[in-house]
Amino acid sequence: MRYKAASRAIRSVLRRNIMQSRPTLAFAATLLVAGLGAMPAHAQTSPDAMDAQVLEAQLPPQIAPITTCDMAGIGQAQLVSDLPTNPNTNPPNDTSVTITSVTTGTTGGIPYCLVKLLVKPAINIWVGLPTGNNWNGRLQSEGGGGYAGSVGTPTGSITAGYIGVQTDTGHTGGSGTFGCLNDCAGATQASPGMPDKQRQADFAYRSEHLMAQLGKQLAQAFYGQLPVYSYWNGCSTGGRQGLRMAQQFPRDYNGILAGAPAIHWDRFQAYQIWPQMVRSIETQGASYTSAILTAKQTLATNAAIAACANRYPNGSQDNFIIDPRTCTYNPANDPTITTASCTTTNTTCLTPGEATAFYKTWDGARNTQGQLLWFGVERGAALSGLAGTNPFSIAIAQPQYWVYFYPQWDWHTLTYDNYEAFFYETFQRVAPMMASDNPNLSPFRDAGGKIVMWQGWADQLIMPQGSTSYYENVAKYTTGGDYSQLQTWYRHFMAPGVGHCGGGSGPQPQNLFQAVVNWVENGVAPDTITSTGGGRTRPLCPYPKVQTYIGGSADPNQPTSFVCM
């Protein structure tokens, strides 16, 4: 059995803990967060849809089942928040924890106890505790997406035998208005609102830290013991959250799966307005009234793929680009699709303005001197993600509620001349709270933690070179640039042709979360990640290595036809 060794180790710990404690639902001993922090180290979700479910590492019956999941029992547990109440603030800084409800349920044939928590001022955390001897001794926190703002039953984790934890991160709704006090009600350009530092902090890091701390406390109260291993699993915002925990709370989790991490929150959102701005300027001047037709966007994407995708001796060609950094295709220089006679309604060609706009989208946000401010989406990614009549909604919410603090801020005021000022204003006002790109992961490494990070090269929303640059910075900071040392505890995999948290034309990565668990519990680092789809199976390589065809007559649909170089 793949996890036989890990299961034996967990069973040993569980037996020892059971002999030393008698779990009761009326557990009332206070578990200090500081004490939990001294324990051994430990989106939305990944595209394999909580592939923790396939682990099937549930243990034989070793834990006495809990049969009274109700407020009279577990509802009496005394839980401790991350911060004490401060009576000297006005109003008092109340960070108390309340168990608001305790209910039972069943998912995937697994019964569970769902405990809903409220941490002042407004963080909702739901903890699903498998019952009936189904707990596997582990905890899994599930990351969110976008601005989060919702919470649900962590059914994927529960089905796999994990304690599952979700949070709304301290607000309701995913519009981003919580960045401003009172959602900027009544704010104007002349009288802007103020930042809501509490709700910003709850979203940025506090709620995620509490997921681990309170999930562990409930495990102690419910089962009479702490989890043997704790994991984070998330993509996009969830990827950012996981890496933020490694940076700021290095003992919360043993293993972290961070997909398409939104760690450069301030910078990539500022870029997300750039494609809209350049397309409007290059194709419409000051009118800004309509988007470039979707068919034209697809035409440009397909032309880039045709120019840069691998061609093989058998005559086939990939329908994605393995490493877009090597592709310099410029549609403005391609007379087969760009002509002076083309019109904005002709979907078989591009106007010179449209071609220039697409090139500038790929080339990244730049100042008037041509210096790069932030990376662009890569050639081969779907351009429609940032190409509607209006920019991506999350990107608009940031300047309205996190930078300028008035909801009427209009992106149409941006030009090539003032974009750099906008970019740096965004960085200065948002990064101190939201940037999660601290390269000092040494405390997490020293605590024994393991990270698997991944992203699709065809990500249409978060720029892939943001994650590769972060990984390079961590290598420089922690190992002096020695990737072999870094990869003893942190590995990054780029997935050719894969979109944001999955999808796209490329083979999809498989069993990502399983790779994290196997690494943490069995010491087996993932040398490659298998990706499948479209009749192909390919190995994803640990960055900075790249999937490379061996040549000859090797079948490009077989994984043995590629090596990591």
C-alpha cells in the first residue's frame, strides 16, 4: 500500500494518544495558541478536484466514535483566538471565538460533525470532523478564490477522512468592497473613504491562520488529540493563502499545495487593467466603447501557438506552447493575419491596432520608457480572460476600494502617460497588507515543511512569470540560487497549455495533493508530476527544468518521449 508506512506511523501516535487521554465532548481545557504553535512542523482547489479523495489512507478503527455531535457536547469546548480582547481600544478589540452551531451530516458515505465558528469581528470558519472511526489523523484547510467571502461544508476533505476547514475570510461577498470602511458608502473623489485595516488583515492572513489554530483545537476537543499532519490545499487566492502561511506562520502546516498563487496581489491586478487600456487606446482612441471580437482574440492566440508550439517528426504539432518565454511571435509582423484593409468586424484578420494591442498584452505592462512594470499573460493563453468590454471585476475593485477609496473611480482615465503612477500607487497602498511574496521561507523549511507550487503556462488571469520569479527569489534568498538544495523541501511545476487552476488545451496535472502528502509523510519528493489529456501523457518538470522532447521517432503522446532539462 502506497501509504502503508505513513499509516503505521499515524496509528502508533493515535494509539499512544488514546491511551493517554479520554476524549469527552465536554472538553473544557483551554489550548493556548502559543502552545499549538510549538507543535512539530507540520479555490478554489486544484484541478484534480480535491484529489485527496483518492488517497484512501483512512485508518483501521482506532478512535472511539463520537456519537453526540451537538451544542451540549462539542459546543461547550473552550476555544482561543489568535489575539486577546483589548479593552483599551474604542470599540474594544473583541477577538473572541463563538461556536454558533453544531450539526451532523453525511457526504460520500462518511458521517461528520460540522462545527461553525465565529471569530470576532466577523470571521466565519466551518470545521468538518469525520465521525464513526473515519478520521485519518490529518487536517486539511481548503483555500478560497478571488476575494473569497463565502464558506461551505468541506466535503472533499471529509470524504477523504480529513478534518476539513473552510473560511469566508471575514466578510460576505466577493466584490472586494470590504477593503474600505463601510464599503466606501458615500465616498467621493473629493471626500474618499478610508481603508478597513481589520477586514483587510482578516482576508490577507488572519482567517487562514485561525483555520489551522481552531481546527487543531477542535480536534483536541473532539478526538482527544491533535492532528498528526496538517495540510493546506488551494489555488489562485488559495495558493496565495498557503504561501502566506508558510511565510508568516511556518508551523501551522506540514505540507502546502499552492496553485497559481496570487501572491503579487497588488501588481498583477494592476496589470489586469493594462490589456483593456492598450486595446482601447490602440483600437478606439478615446472612445473606449467595445471589446475586440472574441474570434479575433482566438485568431491571435492560435497564430502564436502555430508559430511556437513543438512540431514532431511524425508531422503532428502540439496545440499549446511548452515554454512561452521562448516565443516572440508578434502578430503586427505577420501579414497572413494583419492587414491595413482589415476591419474591426472581419474575424479572419486583425487590424494593425488590434495586432499591436495583443502584442502589448503579451509583452507586459511598461512605462513610457519601455521598462517592464509587470509580466504579461503568455502567448497561448486565452485572451478572453481579460478582454471584455470592461476589465476583470477584481482588478477594478482594487483601485476603487483599496487604492483610491471611492467606487466611482474610472479606469478609462488611464493612459500610457499616467499608468506608471497608477501602478506604483497601487503597490504602495496594497502591497503592505496583501503582498505575499516574502522569499524568506527558512523558518518553514527549518520546521520540516514541504511545498508543491504549480501553475499553468496558459493562465489567463494570473501571470505565470510571477510565480517563477518568486521561486527564483526564494532560491536566491535561502540557498544562494542552489535549486538542488531548495528542491529538498520546495518544488515548483509549470504546466504547458494549462489555464488558471486548470483547463486549457494542455495535459492536466494529476494527483498534486497526493504528491504533497507522500512527500511529507514518506519523504518521497515528486521528481515529476504526471499530466494527461488530449490523448497525451507528459511529465511536468520541477522548475527551472523544462519538458524536452528526446527526438527521433519517439511518440510525442508518451511520457517516455520527454525528459526534464
